Amino acid sequence: MSIAELRGQFPFYATANPCHYLDNAATSQIHRQALTAMAGQESCRANVHRSPYRLAEASSHAYGEARAQVARFVNAAAADEVVFTSGATAALNLVAYSFGETLQAGDEVLISAAEHHSNFVPWLRLRQRTGIRLRVLPLLPDGRIATASLAEMVTERCRLIAVTHCSNVTGAVTDVHAVVAAARAVGAKVLLDGAQQVQHGPVDVQKLGADFYAFSSHKCFGPTGVGVLWTRGGVLERLPPFLTGGGMVGLVSLETLSFASPPARFEAGTPPVAQAVGLGAAAAWMMTLPWAEVHRVESALLARLLDGLATFPTVRLIGPADLEARLPIVSFEVRGIHPHDVCQVLGEREVALRGGNHCAQPLFAALGSAGATRASIALYNDAADVDALLDGLEHALKVLS
Ligand code: PMP
């Protein structure tokens, strides 16, 4: 599949001035199939799981189909293992609240210094509420999680290891095998933040061996406003709900309160039906992709970008320099120049980048950096995008130095 063919499937590239979009770690462009599926709301719109008329049943069916498509996409053992949330942030908070409610003061949760704030702050809050002990895996100088420290940091009190599958700053992919083995040795659960991994798929939750897997639709070619928490079968049954309200209960009275079975127990209120249907379509499309070829193309662009950046003496890479065990998410500092200024100048040349601390302040503190400019590549990017960045950086250095 050529890049031109791929781009033809993304309406963004048919717009008048599509720009060199290299901010895919923040949000990817949306696939045509996702938009088309959501347009189905014209003729199929009603609340789900509420009413017996034909339209409501069709809407409930579409929502259920979306769940089944997402389950197939991550190779879940059953569709009911998929809970729709509003995004990865909500999925991670769900675990921190629901699983967190089963923890006691002194129980340990192990995270890493590479976490996005959405997998850091919920655990800080849990510590404030319950007195859990929060431990943090350190980083290697190139930003990878020091999984060799697992041996000393996973104790008998460890109840959960919650780490990112891939860093949104460094692009480093976590050694999940080591994490799962360390957790299993003490009977702890594993939560993976897959927000960055999914668009570079495929993800197989059964092979990964974790208990929870969180991600957002808008980072994997679907709409905003919906995300996923996959949970290993049997685990959610034993957890209390996070949000409460309609659709997640059994019996309710002043004296009685019982909850529906998962996934309904964790989907209080009207769910994001249209968005879930869009995500289902994006997931179905991703399952048709020749992933080996996608990886080959993305790696070639990554190598082109890393080689180009290495020619600038004042540029420092924040992340692994080799191509192994990393995704094409590339953060770099430019000595003496603020990342926002780099992004501003590049933005004027239609190169879309992001600068700052990328919602990962602990990571930057651990690496002794004040912030970075980030370029993140997706499957529809090409060499012209990377070259526009490198040319623009040369220009930025001239005007900003
Ligand atoms: N985790 C990681 C690694 C991320 O990159 C992001 C988004 N930047 C999130 C979680 C949160 O995703 P969302 O904002 O879609 O909830």
C-alpha cells in the first residue's frame, strides 16, 4: 500500500492545505471509514440499552458491534472485556478509582518516571485518599524505563504495576514481558497505558499478558471523545464502579444497591455511541493493514529524522538513538532555544509539531530537561514531511540563535 493510497483514505489530505502534520502523538488524523460510520447517525440515532422500538434496537446493535470490533482489534477473549470510556485518561482514572478502592494503606502501586500525567496524577490522588505507597521506576539516561530495577522495587506489598506501553515523549517501548513477569511473581496486576502504541499496532492483549490496557480513539485514526479500557476476563466482576448513575445498576432503593455486570457497570450514563461506532470502524480498518510494511515505512522515516537531527550540533535527542524497541515519536532540545519558539517558527512553515513538557513533568525532571520539541510520525507521513521539518529547523536556528 503506497503512502498516496493511504493518504487518499484520509479526508484531511484532500483539504486545500493539509500541512506537514507531525503531531500524531497528540492526535492522529481521522480515517474516512470512521467519519462514514458516524454519519450513520443520520438514520440510526437513539439512546442505547433503554427502549424496545426498532431504532433504539438498531442503535444498541451498532454500539455492541463497535465493542466487538474493538475487541477483535486488540484480540480480547470476549467483547465484554471492552469498556468504552471518554478516552485513555478516563480509562486510567477508572482503574485508579475502582481497583484503587480495593487497596489499603501500605499497599504498593509501582509506576515509572516516564508516565504521562494521566497515569501519574490518578495515583498521586489515590495516595492522598488511601495512604497507598507509590513507588516510581527510574529511567535510563536515554529515557527508557529501567526495568532492571523491577527486582528491587517489586515487593510483596505490590498490588499493581501501572506503566506506559510506549512513552509519548521518548518513543521508547516498555519491556512488557519483564513487567508482567515481575508482577506475576508477587501476584500483582499490570496496567498498560497503550495510548501511544495503538496507532503503531497491532496490539494483542492476550499475548501481552497484562490485566488492564487503556487507549484513546483519537490517537488511532478514530474520533475524539471515546476511549477504551480492556480488562482481562473476570477482573472487572470483582471491582466496584467508578462513575455511578443510569445504566450501571441492578436494584436501587434507599436500602438496596446492586450493580450491573461489566461492562455496563463501568459505563454510567449515556455512552459515546457515535464515537464508539467511529472507533469501531477505525479499528476494523486498522485490522486490514499490512503492519510489517507499515513498520518498515515508519522506521525508514524515523531513521531519516534521527540522522537529520544528528547533524545539528546544538540538538539533543530525548530518547533512544537506536531504532530498536522504540516508535517514531521523537523529542529533542535545541540548546538555548525554547521549544515553543521552535514550534512557532516551524508552524509558520506549515510543519505541525508540539513543544513543552508533553504532560510528563516527572520524565523531564528525571532527565534534567526543561522541555522539548516533539515530532511524531504516523503511517501517512512521507519523506517530504521529515525534510520540511529538518529544513525548517535549520531556518529556525538561523532566526532564533
Ligand atoms: N497516555 C499517554 C502516553 C498519552 O500520550 C496520552 C495523550 N497525550 C494519554 C495517556 C491521555 O490520552 P487522552 O488525552 O486521549 O485521554
